[in-house]
Amino acid sequence: MNAILYYIHDPLCSWCYAFKTSLAGLKRALPPETDFQTLLGGLAADSTTPMPPTLQQSIQQTWQRIEQTVPGVKFNFDFWRDNTPIRSTYPACRSLLAARKQGVEFEDKLLACIQDAYYQHAQNPALDTTLLACAAQAGLDRTQFECDYRSPDISSAP
């Protein structure tokens, strides 16, 4: 009987981002008979409301703590100056579900693009424009991606 290892994550969880290298090492070290499955657990429902300043400060403090704790991890704090932060991770989750429809390999590619856009290039991952640009960068068929991303099946998923 094959074992299953479930990885439950939010694509915009800064701790998940910080430990992506460790996760990759774990995946490589798994016995071949182990089935690695990712499950999305969005931490923040759909919203267009700007993030309250206290929450912005809390997340920035988390980023600072991660930088002090996890060797080699750096964040681009310009995000907080250059954007109107919105606490909404469901769109990023839905984008990964849409990417998965074009092939399982696209989910990891899109995740890397979204996290890079957010954490390194200070782009807002709560915006469809950012997610669509990331999908194109990940090599997804943009028309199909947008159709899937906005489909009733995926748009109702967190």
C-alpha cells in the first residue's frame, strides 16, 4: 500500500514561502511509493477591502521574524509602500486550481511565479491582473487559464 503525504498550504503564507527549499528537499527525499498531494487552505476569504494598518504591521513583523529565523530568505518590503494591501488569498488559491487543470506541473510553476511577484517584486497577489501576468509567465495558456479561473467550479472554491 502506498503512503500519502498531504501538504496543506496557502500560496500567500509567508512561512510556506520561507520553507519552500525545505519542502523541495523533503519531496526529493520521499520514498518513490509515497504519493505527495497538495491541498489548498486559503487563509483569507475574498475581499476588496484594504487591510487594516494593524494587520499590515503584524504581517511585516512576521516577514522580519522569518528573515531573522530562516537563512537566505528575504522579502521586498516595498510591497507595503507601493500597494494597497488586501487580505484576500482565495484568488491565488483559485489560480492554482485553474493552473492544475492545464497540468499538475503548472501548479508549482504558477506558485513560484506568484510568490516571486509578491515577495520579491512587490506586486499585489490579491489582484487578478497580477495573477494573470503570473499565469502567462508560468507558461500557461492565458485564455484557457482565465476561462478556468473564472469558471463556476473554480470561482466557488476557496
